[in-house]
Amino acid sequence: MPEAPRTAVDKALDLVEAVTRAPRPARLTDLAGEVGLHRATAYRILLDLVRRGWVLRAGDRYLPGTAVLRMSAAAAGNSLTALARPVLRELSDVTGMMVNLQVLETDRARVIDVVRPERLAVISHLRDEALPVHRFAGPLALVAALDPAARAPYLRPAEADGHPLDGDDGLLADIARTERTGVAVERGRNERLVASISRAVAPGPGAPVCALTVVGPDAEFDEARLPALERALRDATDALERVLTGPQGGTA
């Protein structure tokens, strides 16, 4: 009996499984070849998988998305959290601060990993929490890295919470400032004595892959120390970008 043709669901699942199995973030050509699809077909399916959170795109490479991680612990070894963990640890060691990793979801950013020094145990780590853009530096950095047309869903929670969008102190001004500088700074907006600084990792065109956020006591984010924290954060996000998109073997 002849084998039944693959459905659209079959093709999507084949690609999700191929991304999950890959020991390193895989290129489109590699994935298409592995599952037996034309490159253009694989690309169209991957676009939908990225949109739904099953796959994350880092430049010209793909790795498991947050939807996969929530459903399968087996994907963790090749996941964004596993690849980013050494960078988070080093950034925490260099700054003495808590560091978290965030990714965008439908209208917020979710914290998917945290490194917290013992001295900062009193500060909530917010792991697995979904954070709105108007209260936290991580979502602000991620939304500022989006194309302006893609930002609308992330503004709605702010509007629902009564946070102003316009004016010098409005969210749109915060986003514009972050887009201009490349770094989001938040001091006391969510917790009065806690501050944070964040930068998105966006290796190529399209939505950013993730953001790294440094969190600590507001008193340690003064003008004297903030430049050093920003330099360390920039170095760390650049390092993570290299991990995600640098030479990994395989063909283009």
C-alpha cells in the first residue's frame, strides 16, 4: 500500500522535531534537507512556527521556541536557555547582579531563565512570569527592537492599566529612547527599590530573539555605576549573538 502524502501538520511537526534534535541552531537549508522539503516550503512553514512560538529564529538559524520548552524537557539541552546560561552566569559574576533571559510572547515578555546571586535573594526572580512593557526593562528592550507596526499588541496592556502612551513620560517616548540608545533602563517602576537595564539580542532582520536584563538594588544603578553596567550588558548580548549565529558547522 503506497505511503500517504504528508499533510501540512506532518511537515510542521517534522520541522519542529528537526529543530529540537539539532545539536546547534540549524540553518534553513539544513532543516529543509533533513525533512525532505523544498527550501521555500520549509521557510513558509518556519515563519508560522516562529509566529506561534514553536521555533525561535536567530539570524539565519533556528532553535526550539518557548512552546516546545514548556511541553518537552528533552528540548532543554539544545534550547535558548541552555545556550544562554553561560552568558547569564558570566554577566552576573561581572556585575554582581541578578540576570534574566526573556523572550516575547503574544503581548508580553516571559522570563525563561534567571541567575540570582545569594545577596539578592530578597528580590523576586520572576521566572516564568509574563511581564508587560510599561513596567519592566526586558519587555521594553524587546518591543523597541520590533518594527513599529508590530508593537501594537504590547501597548494594549499598558493602555488597559491606565499607563500613558503619549507625552515625555509616556510609553511611546520610552520606546523611542530605547530604540535610539539600544538599551532600556527602568528604575523603581515595578518595585520602588529595584532597578534594571536590558538589551535585546537581534542577530538579523525581524523580531529580536531574546533580551538579557540586569536587575539589582536601585542604589547600585546610579550615574557613577550605570555606564559600567551598560558596557557589561552590551558585551554579554554581543557574546550571546555570537553563540546563536557564529560558525556552528554544517552548510549554508
